[in-house]
Amino acid sequence: MINYLEDHVARFAQVLRSFGLPVGTSEMLDALEALKYIELMDKSQFRAALKATLVKDPVHDAFFENAFSAYFVDPDVRKEQVQGHQDHLAAREEVKKELEFQDTALDLNERYLDMYLQLPDMEQKRVKDFVSRTSEGKNVTSSFKPILEKVIKGALDYQKERRKELRLVPVEPVGEEEIDAVLHQITVGNKEKDLLYRNMEYIDESEYQEARVLIRKLTRRLASGISRRYQHSSKIKRVDLRRSIRAGIRYGGTLMDLKYKQKKMQKPEIVILCDISGSMLKYSQFTLLFMQALSESLPRINAFVFADNLEKIDFMGFSVEQMTQSQIWGEGTNINTALKNLMGNHYQVLRKVSVLIVLSDTKSLQGEEAAKKLKEIKRRVKEIVWLNPLPKADWSRYPTVSLFQKYCSMRECSSLAQLSKVLTKHFI
Amino acid sequence: MNRIVFYSLSEENRKDEIMDFTLEQLSEKFKEENYICGEEILVPVYLALQLKKPLLIAGAPGVGKTEIAKVLSKVLKTELIRLQCYEGLDENKALYEWNYQKQLLYIQANKDHDSAVDIFSREYILERPLLKAIRAPKRVVLLVDEIDKTDAEFEAFLFEILSDFQVSVPEFGTIKANEIPVVVLTSNGERDLSDGLKRRCIFLHIGFPSIEKEVEIIRRKASALGGELTWQLARSVAYLRNEIGLRKKPSISETLDWAQALLAFNADRMTEHLIERTMNVLLKDQEDIETFINKGGAGEMLKRVKGRGKVERD
Ligand SMILES: Nc1ncnc2c1ncn2[C@@H]1O[C@H](COP(=O)(O)OP(=O)(O)OP(=O)(O)O)[C@@H](O)[C@H]1O
Ligand SMILES: [Mg+2]
């Protein structure tokens, strides 16, 4: 019995860990210990006991509930899950065969294969036909393959942008059939409603109000953390009575020489540049909303948006809706022009205490030039942090990433959870 | 199986006083103390007692975090020692302070002759909650309330104390607890607590109660309110919490305040006028008040919570 339980608790912990919950050995031992004191056959007690010992942060509650109901199921439901997962893997293999170029499969990773799988039949057919026509085309040599791959990826990316229902939570498979089936069930099979972990791109207009409330919560926590961390510089020094008395004993107990407790730190200033071209718009909207809320308690935030030029944002009267409407910029992204403009016209915001945050997928014209500007700015400011909404696994595909990484610390940032985590890490 | 055994050895080590409950009994006791909750709350509380680990309770203001510690001390028939945390709380105020006035008096009275009295001895110590809990002869409930208001430094210090319940006062050595206290920590989530502390604790996140539970709570704590009005009140609060996107959702204590306000107006039914006159008990943030009005105000709320009971306009 105990072995059986141990096994389940360990596997369940692994599922939670796959979603980034910090479940360690000590949590697992507590869970096993806890199970001794409850009615094992009572599912709600069982769930409560695991939750109390494995989950230590309320934001993980929703994940726990999802994972629990996907993991602890009857054997025949488990069979269905495994079947469902196998069907999915088989379907991926099918896709690979469908999308062959002169008898070799196109080099598409699992994300792209899943994207294709989620397209409506009509769209799938269009992609498929395009591939086969190209493959059979006259004068088409095998050197064409990489080009075709690029085109198909582009088309899939475009579809993903257009279709909000394509929600893919990337999880690394564990390599154990049953666990992977559970992971699959949790990611693909559910209606992920958790705004915090959702890719910001897929936050719907109808959910803006909820998102705003969530952002307020996150920023309140962050702001109080920042003010606590930096408060001591402005506060009146506190007398250390104990040290003072000790010193005073020599003078018959008169407090001659007051000793102080002290700390000193300077509050950071934030300069943020948000890319609002094409697919970056949503990320920038939410990030700016976040900054706007944060600016209520951290007044020294200077925000700019850019595409092929740069414009300063006034937080008073700023709203997401308004940004969607007034798209006055052209198509292209040019980080170089944006940085040049920043250094030329807003020189005064780049100070030794400022942290420059750039939000962009790095896809830009004049990358080399932009990197040079970054280098120069880096010397003036405390730090440059780059928020990149592209999945980290894909970064190597963009040469601009490594170019810019030389001068900044780059973080993956596509959900509100990641955004608040990055900021917490850098400022608290 | 399934029982808590408390051996509270008295100082002289004479007799074992045993208190033991099952989960069901704990549930009964909580009900007796008018704390209304289900297994999602009872199980973590019970486990913390069984595994002798601190219970860390998180949740929005006014959902009944502090109350759990109070109820526990009543259920266990023991003293509640409370350490209220705040910004700037330090070791001295939490553990012990030197009674420096007494020290000064002594030094000044004796400044002309050499005296050998040690002014850093027990006699000159002022016990603060943590030391009090450690020195208590009997098992106590130690409530560390709103731990998230302190800084990380203090949290680390507290973590040490919670590890072994002993402190060393340089002037006279180590003091160790007779009985490990039952520890309850509460947090409003203003700041993330350290992983170490979280790892040591059993965790309980309290959300807002269901309408049924809230009705039960109102019945217990504002029993003079009529049955139908009680339901409407609970539904109204649920509407405010879940449907209009407020910045600060009304808490259970605000529900109870509202119940009292309605009683003060001698209300027996919900009306728009009554809601408008008492709304300030529930919504305190200007922006929230505007949100409420923009979403249709009292009229809309009344429409939404209309049950089988009588709801009339005036
Ligand atoms: N489950 C419950 N049953 C009965 N009464 C409750 C319950 N939950 C809360 N209350 C009542 O609500 C009031 C507020 O509870 P409490 O002070 O414990 O909240 P809290 O979570 O500690 O809030 P804060 O974060 O503001 O300190 C208490 O007076 C308590 O009587
Ligand atoms: Mg409280």
C-alpha cells in the first residue's frame, strides 16, 4: 500500500513540476506523512491533503485542481487518456507524411505540427496542396526544402496569430507513457482559463476587465515589495537602543552617543520601450497596462512605444483600447531608429539608476546598428533587460537574439506570470 | 488511526494530559465555535496539528485567517499568543527587549559605588510574544499575524525560531521551549514568502465562501436578520465579488458589517434605497463605487439576486 502510494505521489509531483510548480522532496515526504492521517478512500480529503502539502502558492491552485482531476482517474479513463495521447502522436506522424517534400519530411517541430493539427480542414488542405505542388514543380531541386519550410512556418505562425482558439501550452514530455498522457490531457484537453499563465496574445477583448484586475493585484504586490526594499534610504534613522545603552554604561547610564541602525539604497528608475508592430501589439498593451498600474507607486517610469519610430507614452489617460485604435505606424520594426531617437531626444532618462527594459521579439531591420546603440546605452544605465515573447527554444533561429544578448539579459516573457516574475527578480 | 495526541507535559513532568480528536471531532469543535467551513479548510488545519508543523494561511483580507488561530486556541483550550507583524518589526519587539528604563534607574542609583549586579539578567528583560510562547509552561497557540508585512530579514529570523523553538540570549544562554507551540502564520500575499518558510509549513489558501456557507455564517453571527434577507445578502455579496470586476472584493467581515447595518435600519426586505444607503459598508474604494454604478448599480444587483423571496422597489 505504501509503495503504491509513494509511487503515485511521486508521479503526481512530477506532473506538477512539469508545469513549473516547485515541488521538492520535502513536500513529497510531507504529503506521504499527511496521507496517514486522512481517510484515503475519501477523495476530497485526499485532494485537500495533497494540496496542503504540495502547493504553497495560491496562484498554483488552478493548476493543482486541473492536474489532480486529470491524474487521479479510474483505470478506464486512464486508458482513454493514453489512447488519446497516442492518437495525437500518430496524427503528428501522419502530418509529417502529409507534408513531405520530394519524399522527405519537412523539418517542423512539434509546435508547428500541433498548430497544423488544430487548423480547420480547409486550411490544412491549402497548406498540404501548396507543399505537394511545390514538391512536384518543374526545376525544383532539393535545395528548395529550407525555403519551403520557412514559408510553411510563416503560414502557420500567421494562422496562429489570426486564430485565438489555437492555444498551445508547451510542456516537455517526460517520456513515460502514462504521465505524458496526463500532461497532454491537461494542456490540450482543457479550456485553459487562467489569464496569469496564458500567452498574452490570446487574451481576448472580452477578458480585458478580468486582466486589468489581475494586473492590479500583481503590481500591488510588486510595488509593495519595491518600496519595502528601498524604503530605508528615505526614512529617519532608527536608534539602536541596545547598542546605545551598552555605550552609555561607561557614562553612568547617560545616553551620550546614540547608535543608529541604517541601510541605504536608491530606488530604481524604469525606462521601457515596447515594440507595437504586428504581432507584438498585444504583449505591449498588457505590459504597458502593467507599467501604468505600477507607476502609481513607482512614479519614475518612462514608457515609449516603437515600430519604425518612437513615441513617448503618457500614463494619464492611457488605455489599451485606445492603443488598438490608433495604429499610426507603418509595418516595419526598426529598433535602431527607436534607440537612436531615444538617445537623441530623451537623453535625460538614461541615468545610472535607470533600468532599460525593451519588449520586442528582436525581429528588426538594421540589427547590427541597433546592437551598437545598445552597447552605448549600456554604459549609461544600470542594466538592460530584454523581454522576448518568443519561446526560448526558438531564439536560436533569430540572429538578432544573440546579437542583442551581448548587451542585455534576455528573458522569455509571454504571459503575465512571466512578466511579473521577471520584474520581481530584477527589482526586489 | 486518525487521532491527534497531545501530550502536554507539565513542567514537573507529572501527568500526561491527553487531548485527542478525529477529523470529524475537530469539525464539530469548529462548528461549536461558530467557524463555518468544509474539509478544504479542516484538512490542512488537522494536518498541521498532526504533523506538528506550522500552518501558513493565505487569502484576501477578512476571509477568516486570524479567526482560525483564535478558534484553535479555544478548541485546544489554551492560550493564544499573538505576534502582530508590521513594517519595521524587528527581533527586539518580537522576542525580548531590555527594560532600559529599569536599567538606567539602577545604574544611576548606583553610580557612586561599584556594584556587581548584572543589568543584563532575566530581571531586566521584557518578554515579547515569541519568548513568551517559548517560555510558556503549557502548549500555546502562537499566531504570527500578517507575516508578509515584515521584511525578509525578519522572516529569516522567524524561520530560525520556528525550526527549533529555542533562542539564545547572549547574557544568559539558551532557552528552549517546554512544549512546541501550535503555530499559525497568516499572510495577505503582499509579498512572496521565502521558499524555506513555505517548505516548512502546511499551506492553506482560503478563498471566499460559497453562498450557502456565507448564509450559514450570517446565521451564526447576525442571527437577528430574517431568513430571506440573509439569502439575498449572501447573493448580493457573491454578485459583487464575482461579476463586476472590483478592485477590492467585499470580505466576510464586510458581509457581517453589512448585516449589522441592515439590522440598524430595521430592514426586513432588500430595496434599492436601502442598498444605496448602506453600500458604503461594502465598497470603500472610489473606483469600485464607480464600477458598481456603471454596471447598473443597486437596481441591477437587486434584479440579479432576486430569489423566491420578496424584493420590492420603493
Ligand atoms: N468561516 C467563518 N465562519 C465564521 N465567521 C467567519 C468565518 N470567516 C470569517 N469570519 C468572520 O469574519 C471576520 C474576519 O475574519 P478575520 O479577522 O479572521 O479575517 P482575516 O482573514 O484575518 O482578515 P485580515 O487579512 O484583514 O486580517 C471575523 O470576525 C470572523 O468572525
Ligand atoms: Mg487577520
